[in-house]
Amino acid sequence: MRRITGKAGGDSLIEMSPTESLNDDINGYHQHASSSTGSLQQGQSASSLTPDVCVENCESLNTSQASLAPSDHSDSPQLEAPTSERISSLTGLSRKRALFLKYRSRIDKQQYSKDSVFFRDGLRRIDFVLSYVDDKDGERKQERRKVYEANLANVGLELETEDKSESDDGKTYFVKIHAPWEVLATYADVLKIKVPFKVNDIPENREMPMNWLSTPFRLPEQIMQPEPDFFTAPFDKSKSDFFLIDNKETFFPPSTRNRIVYYILSRCSYLGEECGDKDKKGIKRLLNNGTYTTAFPLHDCRYWTRSKDLNCESERYNLYKHWARFLFFFKEQPLNLIRKYYGEKIGIYFAWLGFYTEMLLFAAIVGTICFVYGVLTYDDNEWSKEICGEIGGKIVMCPLCDKKCGYWKLNTTCNSSWQSHLFDNVGTVFFAIFMGIWVTLFLEFWKRRQARLEYEWDLVDFEEEQQQLQLRPEYETKCTNRKLNRITQEMEPYLPVTSKCARLCLSGATVVLWISLIIACIIGVIAYRLAVYAAFASIMKDSPTTNLQVVGPYITPQLATSVTASCINFVIIMILNLMYERVAVWITDMEIPKTHLEYENKLTVKMFLFQFVNYYSSCFYVAFFKGKFVGYPGNYAYMFGKWSKLRNEECDPGGCLIELTTQLVIVMTGKQVWGNIQEALVPWLMNWWGSRKARKHPESLYSRWEQDHDLQGFGQLGLFYEYLEMVIQFGFITLFVASFPLAPLLALINNIIEVRVDAWKLTTQFRRPVAAKAHSIGAWEEILSGIAVLSVVTNAFIVAFTSDMIPRLVYMYAYHPEGDMNMKGYINNSLSVFNISEIPLANSPEEGENPAWFNSSITTCRYRDYRYPSGHEKQYSHTMQFWHILAAKLAFIIIMEHVVFLVKFFVAWMIPDVPSDVRARVKRERYLVQEYLHNYEVEKLKIQLSQNSNSDCNCAPMIYPSLPTHEVLSECL
């Protein structure tokens, strides 16, 4: 098809050559041949035109077609860029002829398939689509587009433009791009893309005992294995007959085709050579400056129905039917189909997410058992019985804040002590140790799973290719200095050391500044907790909340302060995230990383450092700082000194673990719920709003490129945020799991939903991403390993210092007065005594703040610590029991860490990273590549010698004389 674009009345004239119009609608189009008599093949479509209009314009139409037709017709007609001659030739057409042609194109358009992914000739597949809108002041943009598209044509790409009059909104132009075989073969050679050369002859040995049990979870075989298994080798254009090429049009799958085209688009200049500005190139810059609005590969069909085109694979429909629907949440994922359609990078993400979800099942089961143990031992909680019983009703506690807090009785914390027992019991210690081992098993088994995927998806040697061949276009353009590569002996761009150091220093300073901002916000939240607690205590002194049904008795000043502070902290986290994301991308761009892998790793480290401090700092405060630096009555510790009057918080007599649990639940579940709403609802609403015009005109054609244009762009960092979300969740369920054994269960439920939500939005709400390769999850693997090591330390400290497990055990084994191994008298033993008359006036409650039952007969109050009482020779200094407990805590930390780390290292040593069968397959494939290439060269030499001998005699060749060359080579191999 020939494209003629002109400004004759704002119309676009599209002419079809006779050779192009011979194709029928088998490829999704009804073609229309224009005969020499000028009659339209679709007479019914043109019947709405008046007869005299047809008679008047048919002759002139033939004349215009004859004048514009190409001199010769090739099988793959090339795009001709618009020229002044072409534009001026349209001015000779009458307005009636222009309107007639425009109307004819509208009529033809009604016949097109909505799902066609081919050019108008029905033969050439659309590999990429660019869109743009003409601006009033768009002369520079128009010139850029003209040069850019001409340069694309120069490198061999074929283009076809859809005029704005053909688009649904009447504003958008679409440039469709096709890569012919020569271009694909050339760049497949450059990028060393692996392609099949022999069917895999190693038998599969995956029979498992009782395999029938997994039948309900399986998908059909054609979905799980969309293509047979081959031995592969890097493509070599000069040896194309070595590979299994049956059909050049389908040899490279669409994902590989759009990857190659995007590689070209990213490196093509949009200024002429006379400008000499090498920095002006790449589709990214054109998108940023508004020259083009979008650039995307096409989905192969609508997601809810198969394509009518028999040449179209309808893989999107299969993915939606078997993967993206929530009713299939219990089914396995079609990873090979995901990889084939979206590329290895997205495939490896869903493989990791699925494996992580499977492993969470074991952690969730053990965590639930530990929680059930806490429920079953609920009535055996002796210290809670003492708090809620007669003992707790007699114990008068010292004020928890200055001035506004009065004296209170211990039994007011009855409910929180019972709640704390659900998570603070012997099962917590066991679960903390189990999770330390589970993390190791998860990482080691994932390495094995990843190694198998690397082999099956031809990614074994990918890292070298990534580093050497896929330099970022931004690096190539911004690094003007060149140096000799000692390996390739070629000049390559490089960034001077001084410039690199300066950029790294600025980047590091920016990250430190933002982390300091987070810490400042956290300090502000802590100050809020200290200031508001006194207000809540004053308001609730008469217990007005007890009148509330169900929840009233559970609302205490501590709980109200903790919940409100957690909610405020969550809002601050979300706001800082939105602000920092742009800053992280900006400073990473400023560093000018060399490769895409290096760029993602740098951005990953920056984002995770920020998110780590942002999400976990409040949990670290509650776990390791709250209640640890309080002082004692008469000598309290203050946050900013006594002048601030912000007295450090104390823990409940039941411990701070329940507050850590509250903080963890609010931040973790809030993030997950908000994330799922944001991921699913926002794209759906934006797509619904964007396609409103198409819904108003259902009779008009809504073509495949227009449908995809109205979807949301996945973006280069779309997958990055998915990883970040899951790794942050991984931190919650490992770093603080000792405080909340049900965290893995919540994560499991969320991930079951997350897999299907991600699949649904990727399949239905986003444009098809450009396929990209990745041999692993990248820097996230190192981050997960770091979290795994840190989790052992944090959980050991949580059990030792945040929970009351160690003080209870020390009391039971060493300090029980009767020598019995029970917890009777523990509450009285764990509280120290202070003389009320010695409390300074600045710390004493104001008049009217004390409850009605308090009177002058009460001379002492209790507080949570191990100190000698008033009158003792060492009054208010720590008792020996305090030091015994501290020693026991430190001993527990050392023992637990060493035991868990020894088990971790032993498990890691026992489980090889690469399965033995995969190692054997990799070695066999490398051997076969060398052997077959050698045989190929030998046979090729024989054929050449045979052909040379045939030139001297007329005898028939000796090697398969009756077979074509390709078949001869295949047979020899």
C-alpha cells in the first residue's frame, strides 16, 4: 500500500495498488481493488453515494490513481516519505474528488477487522505503533518526525500511517512499523538472540509420586507448553540455514520482533547528519519532548474473545482465560506462555511471585498453629489472671505522664494483657527460629528454580550479552569521551572518573537528605505520641469509652495513641513515597548508568534504602526504643530534655509487643489494601474515561492500535514497583514476624489476590510492554538475602527485649519464692515500689486529675522496672535480678543467632544452586552447539567442493542430488 499524506482540505488520501488489493479478508481485512474502469469493488458500500456523484468522480479518480501509482510493484512495497511534490499534487484535485476519496476510505474502514495486527496489505505484521497529535506550533515536531521516520526507513523498517481522520478522536495519527526479515535477521545477529537449531532429545523425568493429586491445579498442556523444547544457539545471519527456519514470517515470535524494533527506535536519530548533534536520538527523547505521544507494540487480539484472523495466535485471550481471572486463583501459572507473550523479564517476575506465594503457605500454616497455641493456652495465662484479679485491683501504678496523668490501677490493662498473650508466648520463640530457617529454604530453592528457568528460557549466558551489547542510548549519547576497549579493540564511550565521582557524591547526598527527612518525620510522630498521650489520658480518666458497645472496654489511652500515630505515620509514608519516586529516578538518570541492568540496580538500591527507612522506622522505634529509656519516678527521661516536657513513653505492664503488633498490622495491611486498590481501580477508571468517545460511537471502527492506545502505558519501571511492593512485604513478615505470627497468613491471602490482580491489569488494562530479557530478579535477590540475615537479628532482639518471655523464664527458674516452676507472683515481682512523697511537683498530677478512689492513705505507687525500694541502701538503683535478666537476654540473642545461622549455612551448603539435571542439559547443549556447527561447516564445504567439481563435469552431485540445499543440510545434521 502506498501512503499519500497531504493538506488538501485537511484530508488524507490513501491509495491501494492492484497487487495489494488481491488479498482477501483471510488476514482480517476485506481488500478493495480499484479496476481500470474506476468502479469500486464493494458496490454495496458505495451505494449510499448518489449516482451522479459516482459518475462525476470515478473518471477523475482513475486519473489521479494512475498519476500517483508506483512505476513498479514489489512484494513488499516500501514507505515513501511525504514530499513537497506529493503535497502539491493533491492541490490539483477538486474538493469533490478529495471528499470522495475520504468517504471511500471511511467506507472501506467499516470492513476492517478490529483485531487486525497487519498492514493494509494483510501480509506485513505490525511490530510497533507510534502515535502523535498535530500541535498548532508543531513545525519543529513535524520536522523531527519527518527525519526520524526517514531514518527508520533507511535502516530497513517499513512504515504505514493512519491519518487523524481515520482515528476515533479525529486528532491522533498512528504510524505502524513493520520489520522485514532482513532487519530482524541482522539485529538478531547483533543482539545474539538464541533461536532453535534442534529439538531437545533429552527425555523429561518429572514423574512425581501421587502426581494425580495435582490434577485440579493444572492447566491444559497446550497452555503450559505453547511450543516444543529446542536446543538453541545465538543467531548467525551468515548461517541462517543452520537453524530450524520453516517460515521467516513466524520464526521470530512477536515479543522478539518488538524487542528488536524498540532497540532500533531507541538508537535512531531524529536530526539530519548536517546538524552534527549526536545527542538528538531515540524514541524516549521524542516521547519526552512531545514529538510522539505514545510508542507501543500491539496486543494480538481483544482479551475477551479470540481473533478472527487465523494467522493471529490469540495468546492474550488464552492468558486472560486461564491466568488473569480470579476464579483460577488455585491454578498454576502458564509461565511459558507469559514469557512468550511478554518476554523473560515479566515472566521471571511472575515465576518469583508464584514461588514466593507457594512458600508462604508453609510459613502461614506454622504461624497459624502458633497463634492457635496462644488461644488454647489462653486460660493458663497466670500473669494475666493476676492483673485482672484481686492483685491487679490493689496495685496502684505511678502516673504515665506529667501533670495530666493521674494514678491508676493495674487491672485497667487487663484486656491488653490477655491480647498480648496471643502473640507473646513460647510459640513465638519457636516461630522466630522457624522463620529464620524458612527464609534460607526460600532463597535456596528459588535459586534452583531460577537456574531451571534460565536454562529453559535460554538465559544461561545472558549477563555478558546484557553488559556488552545493550548499552543504554542515554549513555552512548551523553558520554562524548571515547576509549579503547582492550577486549574488543574498539573505541567505546566512557564516563570520566572525575565526572562519575561528582555525580555519585551528589546522588549519595540527595539520598542521605531524604532519609534524614524521613527520620525527622518519624521523630515528629514520636513527639505526637508523647504529647497526645497526656491528652487521651486526661479525657479517658473517667472511662467515657466504656459506654461504647463491644469495643469500648478495649479503648485505652495507650491504644488510642498507638492507633492514631500509626495512621498518621502511614499517611506520611504514602506522601513521602510519591515525592521520593521522582527524585530517585532523577538522580539515577544523572549518574548515567552504562547498561539497563546497571540502571535498574542503582535505582533499586536507592528506592529500597528509602522505603526501608520509610516503612520500617516506626516499627523499629516501637520494638527497640519505646519503654527502654524511661527512667523512674523523680528522675524521668525526656525526649529533648526536661524543657520539652515530652516524657519518654512507657510500655504496658504486659509489654510493648502488642503495640508492635498494632503498628505492624496497620502499616502492612494498609499498604497492601491501598496498593491493590491503586493497582486495579486507578487504571480501570482511567481507561474507562479515556475510551468514553469510542463508547459513544459504537458503529465506528475501533481498531487494534486505537484500542491499545486508549490503555495505560506499563512504563519502564512498572515491574520495578511490583518487586518493591513484594520485597517490602517480605521485610514485614520476616523482620518483625515474632510479634505477629499471622503476618505470613495475611501476606499469603494478599499474594493470591496480587497474582491475579497483576495478571488482570497487565492483560486487560495496560498496553503490551516491550519484551525485555532478564536472567534473574536482579538486585532484589541480594536485598532479599540481606533482609534474611537481618531478620534473624531483629527477631532475636524482639523476643529478648520487646516481649516478656525472658523475664518470665528467669523468674520461673531462678526467682520463684516457693521453688515451684510456675508464674504465681510474677506481676508483683516485676514491679518496683516508689514513695509518692518523693515524686517532684513537676511530675505530680494536677488537682482533679486523680481518680475518685485515690486518697492520702495511699503512700506508694508501682512502676515497671527492677529497682530497690525507698529506704534501701541502694534505693532506686537496679537490683541483681535486672542484671540476671539482661545477661539472659544477651545469652538468648547469641545462642539463637548462632543456632539459626549454623542451620542456614548448613541448609545452603546442602542444597546446590543449580539442579544436577539442569547442569547436565547446559553442558550437553554447549557440546551440541560446537559439534553441530562443526558438522555444518564441514558439510557446507563438501557442497561447495561438489559444486566446483560439477562445473568441470556434467555428472550429478554425490550428496543428496535430488534435495534442496536446506533439506540437505537438515538431513546431514
